Amino acid sequence: MMIRKATSSLARHLSMAHGINQVRRFLHGGYVRIHPSVQEALVEGRPVVALESTIITHGMAYPLNLSVAREVEGIVRTNGAVPATVGILRGQIHVGLTDEELEFLASSKNAVKVSRRDFPFVLSQGLSGGTTVSGTMIAAHKAGIPVFVSGGIGGVHRDGENTLDVSADLTELGRTPVAVVAAGAKSILDIGRTLEYLETQGVCVAAFGESREFPAFFSRQSGFQAPYHVRDEEEAAKLIDSALGLGLSTGVLIAVPCPQERAAEGQAIEEAIQQALSQARSKGITGKEVTPFLLQKLIELTDGKSLDSNLALIQNNARVGSCIAVALSKLQKARRKRNLPGPGDKRAPQPVVIGGINVDFIAKAQNPDILVLYP
Ligand code: PSU
Ligand code: MN
């Protein structure tokens, strides 16, 4: 009885202030600053889209990177969500950047590329950095943002079975419950092994649209099928809602193909990739420098054609991702309404039992949606 009472009061508290709670817990560490517009949206349960910043610090040159970052934020707003670009400024993780902060990162010459393993050093030394898919997922999850838009994810590099160069993005997708909306993985990578690795990590991968073909960033085709496909934003939102609702704690990858008219298919791009790869090898480029090096070389070798596809797919991902975030927020709102007591509701909350074990008190503050169930 005591337990039930406590659960019920906790539930009521969380129902009103689940967003505030998450934000507060996060802020207390002092490692993180959430932009007021993002904080407000989270508290009010409005859709937010996290955006990465390695593409700003290591993917494109200044000032193009700045105008693209601003444009992408604009697309998110136009589609009804609040943009939260994640970056690290002088040792503090920022979720949502002011325009000055965006400019600072975009023009910074010594920003670090930050994945999971880089946080402790960068924060403790007061450095600034752009977050990769891995780094951005961590920040988004801590802030309570379930949808994150990126260009492409890292993967298993070609020859990765020998070098063990496997992007931390893949293990992050296996351990952090955030949905990443991206144009798949570039064919600078070994896409077959990347998909195998995602399966091992338990990541639900779905191609977006009519085809199940896993997109290869610039190209709509990779020659590999994703295990699933979702036809539209609503189906994608339902899939993400199921992953979160079940508390799987693994991420989801929604792979959106580059718009047809601006995709770069076939032989020309493959030749450029081969050339970029062989230059990386002969220059002895390794570790975290590999991906930025290859991206830069591709822009040069394709005379900017790869850059144009890159811009088109980022804009498209931002639009699709925002629509997914909006649809997801509607689903979650509807479920909260169904599950939590309204005025005068006399039904007693039932403890959550999974596999015969009462799990009311285990980590459910993270997920108010499954804190209390009503028969
Ligand atoms: N792939 C791209 N564009 C990018 C990246 C990857 O087509 O900008 C960036 C992303 O931030 C991704 C990171 O998370 O590179 C992966 O780096 P690595 O391969 O070193 O894990
Ligand atoms: Mn790597």
C-alpha cells in the first residue's frame, strides 16, 4: 500500500513535471547548458530535434558550415519543431546554441571532434568541440530529446576487419535510446559489415520511404537491404515510440535516401572514393582523422558534386526528422493523456510488472510513459 501510494504520488509529480525533472537533473551536473528555447519546449512536451556539430567543425569549411547550420535549424523550425544543435563550448556541453555560439564553433580552428571517449578530456580541459553522432546521441538522451538528425553515420571502415576501425556511432546506437535520422552510411565505409554490426548491437534499422534499400549517403542505393522500412513519418514515429516505450535502451536508425534529383550515383563517385581511400592510406591517415579526410577529398575530387548532394540530403533529413519528431510528440501526448489520472479520476494506479517482477522503481523516472499503467 505504502509502495503504491509513493508510486502514485511520484507518478503524479512526474506527469506534471517530467520534462522539468529531466532538465533539472541534467543541469545540476554543471557540465551541460540547455538553451532556454529547448528547455521550454521540453518542459511543455513540444517536439525538439537534436542536431550534430561535427559536420560544422570538421565536415564543411567556414563560412559555408555556418550558413548550412543556420539553414538546417530554420528547416526544423519551419516543420514545427525546436532545433537543438549540440556542441561543446569551453568545456561545457550545450544543447541548443545561440547564433553567436554557432558562429564561434563554425569559425573555431581548434575544435575537437567529440565522440563518447572524448568527453572526459574535452570537458576537464575546458576545450570546445563538435559532437559526432555518438557524442550528440549522449547529450540528446541526457536532455530527454528522442529524435536526432544527422547527415550520415559513421560505420565499419573498408578493411575494418583488419584495422578494427569501427565508428563509435555504432556502439552508441547499441546503448543509447535515441532515434537517429540519417542518409545511411557513406560508401567510403563497408556498408555490409556496418549493417551486420548494427544487428549485433541490437539496433533497429529502417529505411524510410517506399524502398527497403539501405541508402549510401550520396547514392540512394548501396546494394544492401535494411531489415525494415517505414513508409512515412507516422510509421517512423510509431516505431520509435515502441522502442522507447519498451525501454529497450538501444537506439533506432531511420535511413532516409538523398532526394533523387541531387543524388550522386554510380561510377564517378565510386572512383573518387577509391582515390580518396588510397590517398588516405599513402598519407598514413588513421583514427578519428580518417572520416574528415575522406569527406574533404571527396569534395575536391568530385568538383563539389558530393557537396551538393550532401547539402540536399541534410536539408531533406532535417525536414523528415522534424516531421517524425512532431508525429512522435503527438503519440506521446496522447498516451500520457490515456495513462495518467485526469481530474476526478478515481482509478488506482497499478504497479508495473514485467515478467512477474515489480519494476516500478527501476529507472522509470527516465520514462514517465511506463511509470504507471491503468487496467
Ligand atoms: N559521415 C558523413 N559525414 C559526417 C560524418 C560521418 O558522411 O560528417 C561525421 C559524423 O559526425 C559521424 C562521424 O558521427 O563523422 C563519424 O566519425 P568516425 O568515423 O571517426 O567515427
Ligand atoms: Mn574511426
